[in-house]
Amino acid sequence: MLFYGLFFLTLPLSNDRNNETMREVNPQETPRSRQFEIWKNAPNPMLTFVKRLDVTLLIRISKRKHLKFNMLLCYCIGKAALEQKEFYLLPVGDKLMQFDKIAINSQVMNHAGDVSSCDIEFSGDFESYCRDYMAYTSAVAKSCVDRDMSNECMVIGTSAVIDTELEYGGGMYSGIFNNPFIIWGRYARCWFKYYLNISFQFHHTQMDGAHAARFLERVQREIDNLKI
């Protein structure tokens, strides 16, 4: 992921667990009871959808406002997920967990030349997310210490592979990490517009294809309607 600009804040990197909001729920008392039973022992319960996004507006805002493109895209992803109830349930091991909050994860190139993981809680407020993104990704890059909020928030993983354009990215299932995950490469220009393929991987217990499709449509609408 690219990092640029001169905006740094000093914020604590502690993973405070005093306000944990992950709790076990009875699958039979949720709308995902049937899917939980069907997919809990499946060899690979993950699905991957691919969508081409028109990111022309994000490019323009990024250049005009000197804001990171990946931060803007993560913000739109968070906004699209925030009001969709499927993102607040997640299978963890053989249990179904309920969350009150979501977070967006970013993969950060750290000062050692490796990749560190940075979870950032998402409330929908642009200014606070921009501030937290800049502060925490910079701090994680410097410290080489992951920032983990998985006990507090349902984390949406993201990864930007900017070295090349990608048509598709997926197939990552370890049996441990069931979180939704979005990966993209470098955006491409076609005439006067910019396009970006994103791959969205999700656990079938968490949502069905129709839910995932609606989420991807919301991401595009959030991009189209973004005003900074």
C-alpha cells in the first residue's frame, strides 16, 4: 500500500479489551441459522465475487484534496457495510458471534520491509476515520506491531496490491480467518475514466450471494456520492 503526505498524529496502539463487543449468540435465534448448519463443516465455505468499480471520483478527490486513494476507498467500503446487518454476524470456530461495531483492516508496509496489519474502528464519520487512518497506519508502519480489534469489532479485511492491475484475487481460506476480505490491485485508465477491479471474499454463513451483490452495489454508490 502506498503512503504519502505529511500528516502524523501520536495515538496509543494499545489493544484495549475493556469494551469488548463480541458475544456468542444461538445460531437458531438468528436469520442465518440454516446457513450456519449447512456451512459450518464445509471444506471451503468462502465465496468470492468480483466487481469493476468506476473510481474516477476517488482519483479526483485524492488529487484535489491530497488524500490517500486507499483511505478513500476503505471509507466507502465501510459506509457500504455499516447499515447492512449481515456484517455484524460472523462464524468464529464452531460458534456464531454477534458484534456491535465494525472495523476496516489495512495491510501496511512497515519500516522493516514486511507487512503489518492495522484494524481501524469505523463509525461512518469521515473526519475521524481519516484522522485515525493516517495516525494508526503510520504508527503501525513505524512500530511493526499489528493493531488487532477482532475481539471488539467485526473486521473487514482489505489489501491493496499496487504493483500491478488485478482481474481477480481470492482463494484464501485457512479455516481460522472467516472475516470478509477485499483485495484490489492498481487502477487502470480508460479514456477519461479510471476503473478498479475488487475481489470480495465472504463466508457463506455470514451472507448469501444476493447480500454480497447488494453490498458491492452500495460500494459503487458510496463512491459516486462521496463529498469531501
